[in-house]
Amino acid sequence: MSAEKILEQLRGAVLKYDSDAAVSAAKAVIHAKMDPLQAIEKGLVPAIHDVGEKFEKMEIYLPELMLAGDAMKSALALLLPLVPKGEKTSKATVVIGTVQGDVHEIGKNIVSSMLMAGGFEVIDLGVNVKTSTFVDEAKARGAKIIGASALMSSTIGSQKDIIDYLSASGDRRRFTVLVGGGPTTQEWSDEIGADGWGKNAVHAVKLASKAVKGR
Amino acid sequence: MVQILDVMQKALEGKPMSETDYQLRSFAAKVNEKVKEYDIHFDRNTPIPDDPTLADDAFQAAFDLVVEVGAYCTNTNRVISYTESEVKEALRFAPSEIEFGEGKDRRKLRPRSVGDKNPPWCLLGAGGGACSSEQSFLALVEGYAEIPEANAITTPALTRVGGMRIRPASPLEVLGAQRNAVLFREACNRVGRQGMPVMNALSTAESDIALAGAMHPKYGLRQSDGYMICCMDPMKVDFARLNKATVALGLGGPIGMCFGPMMGGYAGGPEGTAISNIAHHMMGILTYQASWFLPFPLHLRYVSSSCRELLWLISLSGQAISRNTHLLSVNLNYTSAGPSTLMCLLETSASVTAAVTSGLHIESLGVASNKEEDRTTPVEPRISAEVGHAVAGMSLADANELVTRLVKGYEDKLQAPPLGKMLFEAWDADRRRPSKDYIAVLKEYRKKMKSLGIGVRGGPWA
Ligand code: B12
């Protein structure tokens, strides 16, 4: 199979939200001894970018967005380990989750998928995530960015906890902490000393990209 | 009849599945399939559809969905499945009337039909919106309890106790929930409506322990209040929520399941979200032993229920439920715009009309997406109730015309709505009346409604 055809398969798998097809296409990349980085950047990334744009226009909905993200992840799981160390694959790794005591997940899922579409490696910790888990996972996965979503006035306090926890252990400057979710505001973000407040998913991607450039 | 022990057994022994597989590969895929199978189509030009076959098809699609997909328990990662005969039996045995309240404020909630002349049950208030202080809590609830149409109240949620921000499942939340109960009764007593029921017991109790902690009669909750427990979209439950249901059943308090399927979310577009919305009713009787229902479908972007898609899906759901069941369904609406704006009043008028003419009762309302503390006043629910009474008996065709004209007045502003004023800017609690500016808006609103053929008072102040 030609390299172009394999790239086409990678793109198609993401655009059709098909994890199995993504895995076969990734295997074809390996079999044909193609450059894995090229496969990611020319195959997967443009496709997920398209998906993100369609979601923004509400041409597709949350399940498609998340399934496309899943398809991309399945291909990345095979390709990423083959990228030589030192070569840049993603802009940065982001650890994201909804804070402790809070089970609202839709906004967080959108942000997480759109970050992936924006070229970030995203580790989604799910909902009801303990403060220490955000920090431990960020350290363990070599993440530069921590994203914390909170939808209730009773749970936004946990966003402050994450920042206090990092400060107390002297790790505050190692991470960019972004916060968001319905009741949060720029003022709240400033008050707790977060590095950025994301009004929506597009804004979240901008903030994360800015954070990477700033470093 | 499926009971709570059966639900637990199913949750412990059901088919194991990851949450992602359940919601994306099982639920979302099946909804899509049903939309196609039953050929359900949204039409922008008919926000209030008048097609009984469409409503019955949507109901059947929802029934299939419950049977084919089931609910999901996030603690055990298992599917809670129900057979066709279990769903049918649940629909048959679900209560067709419940009494709420005490003394002269005791009333019966009964099912309505499409075009029903009987006014809707008016569950009025903040829809659980957050308030910043006990002072704002009392100002709001006193204002709600004074609304003549009010059958029951939906209180705001307290966010602070003793100067500290409440944390979930902490002693602060237990104390907050107890205070929520006490202050509710205090506010009703102050305006002479001692028997008024609260039907979102208890909004401050997000966790199971906080609800249980506020159940002692000395805090004032009664068996004749309504116990509202949310289900996690789509059709997901966990032990904490099942605990709440078990506690409420123990007290004998009627459980209302609330569910907020987002259009654009797991169920896709307006068609799929309507099916999901209807399906949640059936899932709620079975899983939570719910005897009344509180759908609050919302648009994912606008986080409100006043755009054409949402009006259509509220109406279709209402018609499907009222034509095919005797379930007691109370639709909660959200506006995008805030207090003291004409847009907010027009939005709630449209959503209430869609619900009431399609056979639903109303809970009104979440103002300005219901996400900011204190961005709500007693005026908006009062207007919603007036509209609810005014449009009862209206035909679907007339409702379609009215709603189309209303929606044209604000739909281009949904992207960036005016957020209006805060509680104490727009409402004078001591004088129990809105601000001068707001009264001017009410006058304008009354004129606008009159030009559309609807006589509403706009409160006693306009
Ligand atoms: C849908 C919804 C639910 C659904 C959630 C379904 C799900 N699977 O997630 C269900 C029905 C399950 C639910 C449950 C509850 N809910 Co609720 N819910 C909502 C609602 C209506 C919308 C939330 C939403 O999904 N919005 C749409 C998404 C797209 O917006 P978003 O989350 O804000 O995300 C965007 C941005 O904020 C940003 N963003 C989000 N996260 C992040 C993170 C980062 C890092 C960045 C940069 C940006 C960012 O980008 C996103 C995309 O644009 C809100 C009201 C509101 N206006 O927010 C209430 C609301 C949040 N819920 C509320 C409550 C009270 C509850 C319950 C406690 C009800 C109950 N009594 O059981 C339970 C919660 C239980 C718990 N412990 O968590 C209250 C909270 C009040 C308060 N105290 O502050 C609200 C405000 C409604 C209200 N006023 O009553 N809820």
C-alpha cells in the first residue's frame, strides 16, 4: 500500500470515528516502515482538527467528537512509542479532569477532545478526581498543563486546592493550571492564582497553546 | 414491579461495560438508530409540532431505547437492564396523582393532556440555582411564596455556611442542607403560606449524606414535600443517588427524578434528545422509584431551553408522554437572558407555552443559564406562571404561531444574551417589589404579549 493511501486510511478512521480502523491503519504504518511522526502529523492531526471544527459548528455532536478522539488515541497508542525520543510529537501533555465531588462531565469532555484536536496529548482523569490525583498524575505523565473543571459553587474550591497543593510542595511553577466550568470566572481564576480561565473549549485550546509558547 | 432491591440486584449482576462503551457505543448509537427507524424529523418552521403520529413514534422509540440499552451504574460499571414487561408494568403502576402540601396549600398533581384547559402545576422558584447568602435565599423564597399561582416551590441552593464555601459531602454541606430546610419553612411562614410544599428537597444537598442529615422532622421537611434526585445524563446512576432514593423512600416522600439531557450531547440533535428525554421518564420510575418527573432538556451551547430546537423537543416530549402515559411530568425551563430584560421574559413565555400546550406541567425557572449566584428574582417565575395559566387550553397550531413570533424576538441574541441585573438590583425585598426599571420592562412585556393576543398581568406592579 502506498504511503499516501495509508495516511488516507488514518484520516478516514478518525473521520469515521472508527477505533478498529485506526488500529489497522496504524499497523499498516508500522508494516510499511513509514515515519510515525509524519503519520501522526499528516494523517491523524488534520482529521481530528476537522472533527473539532465540525463540532464547533454543531454539524456533529458530542458522541462523534469523543469517538473520533478515541479512534485517534487508539492509533497513537501504537505510533507514539515508535517516535524517536527528542522529536516533538504533541504540543504538550495535559492532565484534565472534573474536581472532587463533582460529576459534571460534558464541558470537560468537550475541552478534552478539543485539546486533542488542537494537537495536545490529553490524559483525561474523568470526574470526581481527587486533588492529589491531578498532581500525582501530572507528575507521573510528564504533563505541563493541568486542567480542572468544576461546575458547582461547592466544588470550585477544589480548583484552589490544586493550586495550594502545588504551591505547598514547591511544584507550582512546574505546571500551568487552567480552570473552567459554568460558575467559574476570570475573577475567580485570578483570586486563586490560576494561570488561565477558559470560557469555552476553543478558548481553552488557545490558553493551552499560549502556555506552551510561553515556556 | 421493580423495587429498589431489584435495582440493586441488577446493578450488581448486570452486564459489565465501561462507561465510555455504555454512553458512546451503546446509548448514543442506539439513539441514532431509533431516530432513523422511526423517521423522526425536526422542522425549524414548526417549533410546536402538531402531528400525533410523530409523538407516538417518539414515545415508542423511547420505550425501545429503555429496553434495548437500560440504565447504567457508575459504581459497579454494569448495565441495569429492564425487560419490556417490566417497563410496561412500571408505566401501568406509576401513580397518576399525588398530593403535595398541607392545609389550604394542599393540592393534587394530576396528569394533563395536549391542549388541556386545566392550568399546569406551577412549581416556581430558582430551580436549584445558587444564591450567595441566607438573606438572598429568604428574599427569593418569600417572593416565590407570594405568587398566587404557586403550587409548590423550588428553592435556590445555599453556597456558604458560617462564612465558608460549602464543600460537597462535608459537614458544611450537611449544615447547609439543614439550613435550607429550616429557611424554606421560615420564608413561607413569613408570608402566610405555611402549607406550601418544597419540591426540590433539597437543592443544597448535593450528596446523599447531606440529604439524610436534613431529614429529621425538626428541620421541617414533610412527607408532603417533593424529593428531587438527579440522574446523570445519559441514564446513569451511582450509589450516592440511589442512597438518596432509598432515604426518601424510607420517609415516604414522593421522589421526582430530574434529568437534563443536553441537545448536542450524548443523544445528538433535537430528535435524539427528545427520545432520550422521553426515555428518562421510564428509566426513572424503575430506577429511582420516581412518582413524578422533572425533565430539563437544554441546548449545549446556549445552556437554555428557548431556541427552536428546544421548544420543539419540549413539545414533542410533552405530547409523547401525555398521549401515551399518565405520568406526572413537570418541565423545567432555562433562559439565556437575565432579570430585568425583555428577552428573558419572552424566552420563558415561549418555553412555558411549548410545555403547557403539549400536556406538561411547569417548573419555572433557571434564569441566565442558572449558573451565577443571585442572578434571578421572584419576578421571572411569576411571569412564567401567568403565561402558564394564560395558554392552558390553547391548540398546538395556535401555540406554534405564538411561539414562532416570540422566538423571532430573541433568537439572534442567544449567542450573546443580555445578562440583566442581580437580585438586589432588580428586586426590593423590603417593599416586595421589582425595581422601577424592571417595572418599565414589565409594562413593555405586557404590551408585547397583548399584541400577540395573550393577556398577562405582568405582576401586580406593572
Ligand atoms: C447538565 C447539568 C447536569 C447533568 C450533568 C450531565 C453530565 N453527564 O455531565 C446532571 C443532570 C447529571 C447534573 C447533576 C447535578 N447538577 Co447539574 N447542571 C447541569 C447544567 C444544566 C449544565 C452543565 C453543562 O453540561 N453545561 C454545558 C457545558 C458545555 O458547559 P460547561 O460545563 O460550563 O463547559 C464549558 C466551559 O465552562 C468550559 N470549561 C469547562 N470545563 C473546563 C475546564 C478547563 C480547564 C477549561 C479551560 C475550560 C472549561 O468549556 C466548556 C465547553 O465550552 C448546569 C447549569 C449550568 N448553566 O452550568 C447544572 C448545574 C451545574 N448543576 C447543578 C446541580 C446542583 C447539580 C446536582 C447537585 C443536582 C442534584 N441535586 O442532584 C447534580 C450534581 C451531582 C454532583 N455531585 O456533581 C447546579 C450547581 C449549583 C451550584 N451549587 O453551584 C447547576 C449550576 C444548575 C443549577 N443552578 O441548579 N447536572
